[in-house]
Amino acid sequence: MGDMTMPQIEAPDAAPLAWLAGEIRASTEAAIAAIGRFLADRDVGALREAREQIHTAAGAVRMLELRGAALMLDATEQLLRRWEDLPGECDAEAAQKVEAALRAAYAYLDGLRSGRPDQPIRLFAHYREVRAMVGAARAHPADLLFPDLTRRPALAAIGVLPMTADQLRVRRARFEAALLRFLRDPADQDARRDMHDALFDLERLPQRGLARSFWWVVRGLLDALEADAITVDVDLKRVLARLNLQVRRLIDGGSGVAERLLIDALYYVGRADPRVARVAEVRQLYDLDTLLPADYASSRLVLLDA
């Protein structure tokens, strides 16, 4: 595959973070206090004040280009907006979860100031709780995964294989039939192999940029699935179903790939066994070992005061 060595993900520049840290902490503490006042007197104006404070904190975080922490605060702001309309949903238990999420967000930023790498997926446990209270349809760890999608694999050694629409239709029909068998029985090894064989060479299509990188990553996902080197869950099944739709777009002449689908695929490759060769290559190129710490699902961030 050639040399795919890339710079490791580093902690953000501490200087602007230190400059804005006071404003961010003051805003989050003011939001927590305002929610406490609402619980005491049920004045909806306090919820509005809390939302405005969170909005201010999110803006400051966005200036630092910390997309994961900003997404966490945006979700909390959305919840406060909901509570303004449905104040009955803001009880002591819900308020405690929001307070924990806000303190976790600041603790995360404090960790960055101490030199820790930017791993926003560590906020997932809190993000999931906030999104659940909003009633959101999706709260997935990959939402907090921000790989550098400008990185490109060394594709010259793979070569190019143009395919006609009819050839793609044959591949899609085979993949779709295998996918249906797999959805009925994820342990069906023949279905896994047929899915792999139907799409594994789409990485050789004469595409450019993100589209070709996407199918290179998908090859890693299919390799892991065939080797039984990845845990199957409901969301992985959804990713596979979206792959089926992506092939249909190819047949119709569309080569564009949604970044969301690529990132979801990267998430699952990042969780697969690195002893699968392509999995190891994908993890190295996109630095997934840094972006996906093993304990992220149970991570609960608290502020440690020296």
C-alpha cells in the first residue's frame, strides 16, 4: 500500500483555549445555577437564561474549532429550548444529567489545556443522555468522531477497474441478496462472504478524492465482517443497508458519498480487530486508535481540581 504514515492527532493549541476557558466555565456555571433556580421557583425565564448561557459557551468552543465539545453543548441547548416549551420535563433527575453533561464538557476542555488529545468521543455517555431527553432519533458514538477526511490512501498499487452500469447492477443484486440473508441471520458466514465478494473491488473504480477513499474504507469493513472480526449491532446493519443504497447511486451515475456514511464506516473499522490487514491500514491512516479510545463508552468526565 505504500507509506501511509501520518502525523498523530495532537492536543489543540493551549493558548486560545486558556484565553476562552474562563468565559466557557462562567457560562456553564451560570447555566447550572439558572436551572437550579427553575427547580426552586418554576420560572421558565430561568430556563431561557440557562439556554442563552449554554449558547454563549458553545460559541466560544466553536471558535476553538472543537467540534465534538460544541456538538455536546448544542445538544444541551436544544434540550433547554425543549424545556422552555415543556417545563414539566425538567425535574431534579433530568437537571442532574444536564449538570453532569455541562461539567463534563468543561472537564474535557480542561483536559485539553493539560495537553490531552482531542478525543470528543469521550463525551458520548453524556451526549447520549442529553439526546435521549431531547427525543432524538440518533445518538451514536460516530457523531463524536471527527477524522481528517483529507487523508488519502496510497491507491496507485490497487489499480483501476472501470465498470459498466450492468456490471454494477450484478454486484448490487448479489450484495442485496446476501444482505437480506445476513439480516435474518448475522452468523450466516456465506452471506458475509457474498457481501464481501460483491463489493470488495469497488475500490478500483476510477473515482477521485473522497469517493474512492470511501470504497477503500468499505473494503476494510467488508474484510472485517467476512473474518468475523467485528461486533455486529443494529447500527452496523443500518450502515450495510446504506451501502446498498450507495451502490444504487453509482448505477444511476452519482459518485458523491455522504461524509456521515464514511465516518460511520470508519467507526466500525476502528472497532474491528486490527489483525485484519486492511483494518490495520485504515486505522493507521485515519489515526483511529487515538480517536477511538477503548474505554470511551463508559467514560464519565469529571473536573479534578488540583
